[in-house]
Amino acid sequence: MSTRAIGDVILDLQNISLRFGGVKALTDISFDVREHEIRAIIGPNGAGKSSMLNVINGVYRPQEGNIVFRGEKRHNMEPHKAAEAGFARTFQNIALFKGMSVLDNLMTGRNLKMRSNFLLQALWWGPARREELEHRRKVEEVIDFLEIEHIRKTPVGRLPYGLQKRVELGRALAAEPSILLLDEPMAGMNVEEKQDMCRFILDVNDQFGTTIILIEHDMGVVMDISDRVVVLDYGRKIGDGAPDEVKNNPDVIAAYLGTQH
Amino acid sequence: MFYREAGQFKSSYAADQQIFPIRQDRIGIAAILIAAFVAVPLFGNEYWFVAILIPFLIFALAALGLNILTGYAGQLSLGAAAFMAVGAYAAYNFQLRVDGIPILVSFICAGLTAAAVGIVFGLPSLRIKGFYLAVATLAAQFFIVWCLTKFPWLSNNSSSGVISAQRIIIFGHEFESAREKYLLVLCIVVLMAMMAKNMARSSIGRAWMAVRDMDVAAEVVGIRLMHTKLLAFAVSSFYCGVAGALYAFCYLGSVEPDGFSLDLSFKILFMIIVGGVGTILGSFLGAAFILLLPIFLNVTLPWIAELLHLPINGATVSHIETMVFGALIMFFLIIEPHGLARLWQIGKEKLRLWPFPH
């Protein structure tokens, strides 16, 4: 574990409920996230973990509840406002821009920070050109960090699965987020790829102080890298706390292994 | 062997991000430009300019416009011809009604008018996509042609909406001959193609492609879908509008609303499908294929028939022409659904290695 200091609560989710018609995806869920920590969300399939992430960065609007981010209370986020506020995320089934190169995907992660208008861009004129170069430099730092130099010009559709996952992390990192939402970053990977991914996640957290909210099914990974864990089941929160507490929580054990009736 | 970047080291991001990073590309483009600006005007004849080169350039520009919208931003549209019509009629009206307006300014205004109309008809794209959007853009196609026929003011009260383009005078010089018109069209097309290339490789182009490839992810990285899609409609319509103005002023001379029918929209759509969706080069290749192949067949078929001592007449030629044309389109789409531009790209990748296996 790194030595970074965990700060105050940066994101507080209060009584979030989300329904799709009659289906209750999330029911009255509250938890908080502290600055610089790695916060894991776990739970069986269909527990509402991805819905939770989608609420956090505004893809879904909850029917009830509030989101307090850096002391500012709001009912729901909006995706581009969340991005402006410093949220970045990866998706469960890779959501890269398939037709674009790795470099372009990462540059797109920085689009929000680019200010020149499209006329200047069409002429490749002064500020637009300087801006491209400046952001290219930042993106190259991310490329170095994730060790994907050799594939920077490759269209992402041609890359193997593990690398695509890494590129997607890169696109999120390119935005220099303050909160990084990772939806199953290690799903479908082999042991070495998982180790690499864990190393990157810990390094991001350690070097840049990025707060990380992580959904993951690999319990070994979750217990090793996260500071605190939220457990969801059928859209309800059934456990919250340090990995060891959660591991011994009878409700959690029941949700994962079933109970004797 | 011929085409490889070995030995071309980039020592700065600026060098790596220039418009044509590979030397062979730069030489190729320079050669084409020199040929187009110097050799062709020197040696070309009237027939070549009027029947082949001018329409090729104008349709390439329209295809480029549609490619920005459909190829880059992923919004399927069947209204390209309608936006060309807006451009043609707007340029005519600006020339007619604004005293002393330079022709180039009225071309730009024509583009802007088309862009404004494009934004209006792009609004449905905020809610629907794919084939449904294509059907919604049909509204533009029919509504605009109807408007131009219905409101005589737009065609200065001419019968059935026919307009005759005014003379083209730039800085006191009248562009009258086909050669001069060719050069004018060439300048505009080269400039706008370069601008399209620049947009495609900067943040606006990436935003368009992001929306095309995965709109949810695009929204999550902070791209505003509404703004991005409408800008794609505006820029695309601007290109189509300028192409339409050139179509009226430099190619046909007089146009009528029915000339900008759905057929023409389809023709432009076929150009980008055959040429390559989402590439600048593809717009040119597609326009060349769709326009030049019929002419080529028209010339070669009687010649082949004569060689084989077969009886042939004009009607047979045009029937065979249509059949061969259709068959060739299918053939190309089966061997390479991503269009001629992809074939060119694959060829380049092969040439990088040739004659070595890997």
C-alpha cells in the first residue's frame, strides 16, 4: 500500500434510488468517497454496481437522492458536466472509439481541455496548432506511463482485448481526472494482465493522487488494493467498510455464497 | 520498398503531426497539385474541362461535405443534393439582390445559408440515428426542392424555377472559358479539402468520430453531443452549399430545382460508399469512380464491340453501360466494403514491406 494520505469526503451519495419503470435498480443507497482513496463497489451480478457508476457520472438520473461533490449538492450529474468537474471513467464492455488510433483516442480524452474554435482548426492556424502540440505532449506522458508506446498509431479495433482495456484507462487518464471510475477494469484478463492493471491503478492513485472508484469481481484484487469496499445486492447496500470488515460481514457472505434456510 | 517511412525520423511532435507526415505522400500530393494546376490547364481541352474535370471536382466537394457528416460524424443523410440546391439558389440571389457583392463572397454566403438550413434539418439527429435519421433528412430533400419551385421570389420569378447563373467576375477579370472556370473550381476545392483534412485531424474531427463510434463514451469524456452533431451538419451543408453554387455557376450555367433531386443525393451517397466512408481521399476516388466510369464505358464499349465484330448501337451501349456499372459497384463493395480509399491504404501497407514478406 502506498503512503498517500486519505483526505476528506470528496463525493457523498445520499439516499440514491434509481428505477427503470417497475424495476428497482438501486434502492436508497448512501455512501461516501474520500479524496485519494481507492473505493471498491462489489456485489453479485445484477446488484446495481454499473448503475451506481452511471448515476455518479450522470449517464443515469436517479429518481431520488442527492449527490454532493466537493460540498456542492445536486440532484443528478450530467455527463459533460461531470467530465468538466474532473470525472473520467472506463466501461465494462470496452467503449473505445474503434475507428480511431490509440493516439486519437487518448487525444479525445483531452478534447474538453481544447479551446480553439473549429475555424482555426480548419486552417491549422497558430493557437490551434500550438494547442494540438501541447496536448500531444501530455498524451505522450500517459502513453509512457501505460507502456503503450509501440501501438500509439494502431487503430484500437485491431488491438487485443487486454491492450484495449489499457488504452481505455489511458483515455480516462488523459483527461487528468480527479476521480476515476473504473467498471471492471480486469474482467476477462489473465493473471499477468491483471497484475499489470493493478500496478497501473495503484500507480495512478499514488503518483497523481487520483481518487478511484472501482467495480471488480476478482475478490483477491479488491481486497488487496482497495481502502474501503461497498457491497451491493439487489440494488441495496448490504455492507460498507474496510476489506477485512466486509469479508466477515454475514450479509455479504450470504449474498455471495447463499444461506441455509 | 517504394513506400516506407524508414529513415524518416521525427524529432518533434510538430513533425509527427504535420498534414502529410510521410515524405512519399508529400511528393505525391505535390506532383498531383502541380499536374492539376499547371499541366492540365496547359494541355487539357474544352471537352475534358467541361465534361470531366469540372464536374469531378464539384462532385468531389459535395461528397467531401457528405463524408464529413456521414463518414466522420456518423449521421446518415439523404439530403446532400438539397443543400447543394440551397447553395446554388443562395449564390444566385446574393448576386442578384446585393449590389456589387463579389462572387466569392456570395459563394461563402451561399455556404453559410446552406449551413443554417443544414442545422435546422439536423435537429432530428439529436433524438434519432441511423436509418431513421436518413428518413428524416429526406424531409430536407423534398421540402427544399418544393420551396424552390413554390416560391417564385427565390428564382426571380422565372418559369418553373430555372435560374441562369450570373457571370463570374473576380477583381475585374471575367472567368469565361472552361479553363478559367476549371482553375477557379480547383482552387476552391483544394483549399476546402485541406481545411477538411485539418478539421479531421484536430479536436473537432476527433469529437465527430467519437460520436460516430460510441456516443455514450463520447458524452462521458465531455463531448457535447448536440453541439458536435449540429456543427457536423453545418460544416457538411456548407461544403455541399459551395459545391451547389459551383455546380450552377461553373458547370451547368443554369439549373432548376428538379435537377437537385433525390437521385443526385443518392449519387453523392454512392460516391462516399464506393470511395470510402470517413476518408478525405475516398470522396475524390468515389466521385471519380461514379462520374468517370460511365464515360469510360461509353467510350470503350463500341470500341470493344468493333474489335469483336459485334453489331452495336447507342441504346445497347447505354444498357450495357448501366449493367457493367452496377456490377462493378457490387464487385468493389464485396471485395472491399470500406471503399477504394481502404484499397489504397492496404496497397500502401503492402508496398511498405514489398518485396519482403514481413
